[in-house]
Amino acid sequence: MKETGKTLLNDLFNLGDQATQIGYNLKNETKDYIKGKVESLISEMDLVTREEMEAWNERFVKLEEENSELKKKLTKLEKKTPKKETN
């Protein structure tokens, strides 16, 4: 009878171990599936990379600086230019 109890406990332990392994494998497969779907959806979108965004930001900053300088020059020129009177 003791052998039957040990065998039953061993079988239950093995069953629990197998269930844990199945759960672990299912988790990993689900994670990989979802990750693949998300990557697929993102690749279909028209998104820019981080490097492209940083390059655009740098260009934008330079253009803002140039625009500011041009505004200052325009203001100076407007001050120097005599105003015409209109009738």
C-alpha cells in the first residue's frame, strides 16, 4: 500500500510539473505571438525612426534660429527705410 501512495504522489508531482511547464510554454508562445503581431502592425505604419525624428528636430531648431535672425534684419531694414505717404 505504501508503494501505491508513493506512486500516486509521484504521479501527482509529475502532473503538476507538466502543467507548470505547459503554462510556461503557453506564456512564452503567447508573448512571442503578440510581439510578432505588434511588430507587424508597426512595420505597416508609416512611422519615422528615432534617428529621423532627431534629424528633423535639429533642422527645425536651425530654421527657427535662421528665421529669428531674418526677422531681426527685416526689422532693422524697416527702421532704416523711409516710409512713403499714400494719398
